[in-house]
Amino acid sequence: MAWYPRAKKYELQPESDSQPAIRPTQFIVHSIIAPWTAKRVYEYWRDSTNLESHFALGYEGDLGQFIGTETRADANAGANRRPDGSGAVSIETASNLQGSDPWTDAQVEELIRLGVWLHQMHGIPLRICRTHSDPGMGWHSMFPQWSTSGTACPGKARIKQFREVVFPGIVARATGKTPAPTTPPKETTAVPLSTDDVKKIWTTDGILPSPSTAAKGNTHWTADSYVRDIHARVRALQGSLDATTATVRTLAEALATRNTAVDVDALIARIETRLEDVRVRLEMEN
């Protein structure tokens, strides 16, 4: 029992366990004549009929799998399972109620991807089936043996797409002639900062990490905080310089007027008074 990794698994029971095994040799595409998602197809198979396909594909590229590809599914009449054990893998695809619309780009891409996987997983040949039992790929109305009472499925537009787009895409992708598409990176457009943006950057905590020696209890500062901190440190240095200058001047004056021995205690008291004056002035300015 094989499950396709890109498909959402909606396992049908008891069919998934009770129906016989097959050796997949064909891939047959259908239109379900309803604009259903893969999940809605699953609900229809589960609740309204004992027929089923292996896969269903919605308009938006949503892909569901109901039965493993090595188990018989009953959507292809004589191709479901042959006496030799070979059988077809089938997929129903969302369509309009007339079955006249083409597959969407998303559907085309998923059909190509699935076809490549079936070729790689089960060895289904990269060719359009030449007879109803010939290994390969095709569409439901291709041979009368693939339907119980005749059908136009999947419709003229989709048969044309299968011949001209889907099947060539499977072959090219499987043989490495075209790479599988990747999701292109989204382009980003540079947007100038507004005044509010600048203000937030300048005044919002958490943008710039703060060194532990400066932050103490706050691990992140604003840009504004850094400028204020730098300003405070510069002012402190200026205060220290002023204090040193005042001290030197006081000492010089004391020595210049000395007529007797210097009173050391009085000199120290005068220096301390001048330093205290500087500290008070700095605190008042801050």
C-alpha cells in the first residue's frame, strides 16, 4: 500500500483494507463534474457510493488520497484490476457541472507532480497508453473498456491539456529536462521610516542590549537612555575636574599665605568644604 507524500490522507474504510491488491501499470485522469474540494470528494465516496478513485484534486491544487496506490479503486471499470493483477491508478479532478472547463494552473502542476511520482514509485511508463491494457497514462474516455457505459470524461478541453501540457510536463519533469518549481521568495519593498517609527526606535526599551556594567537591573536600554547615560558620565567627569581644580587652588592659596606652620587639619577641612560645594552644585544642575 503506497501513499503519496504530497496528498492529504483521507483513508476510505473498509475499502482500503478489503479491496484486493493491484500492480499499478496505468494512470487515468477523470473529471468529477462538480466543483468539489478533495475533502468533499472523500465525503461523497464515503457517504453516497461504493465507488471511489485513488485521488481527488480540487481547483486550488488541494490533493487528497483515499486508497493506497497498490490497492484496487473502482473508477475505471475494466482497468480497475485485470486477471494478471495489474490495474490503474485513478484521480478525480474538480470541474464545472458540464465538464467543459480546463484544469487550473494549480491542478496542472499537481497532475504533473503526481504523474512523476507514479512513474518513479511504480514504474508506470512515460507514454500515453496504446491499448486499454497497455501500461502508460491516459484519460477516462480514451478506451471503452475503461468505463461501464461510455463517457466524455474528462472533457475536450482537458484531453487537449493532457496531450499538450500535462503529459509532456510529466515526461520533462521525470527525465530532468525541466526542474520542479520552487516557491519564489517574496519580494520585500523598502518602506521609509515614519516619524513615529523613529520615535519608537529612539525611546523603546529592548532594542539595544546594555552592557552589564552599565545596566545593573535593566538588560536593555533605549537609544535615548544611552545618550543620557553618556551625558551623565561626561558631566561627572567635568565635576571631578572642577573638584580637582578647586582643591589645587585651595592648596595653593593656603601655601601662599602661610606665615607659620601649616595647620593641616584646617587645610583638610577647607578642601572638604570646597569639594562638598562642587557636589551640591552638580546635583542641583542635574
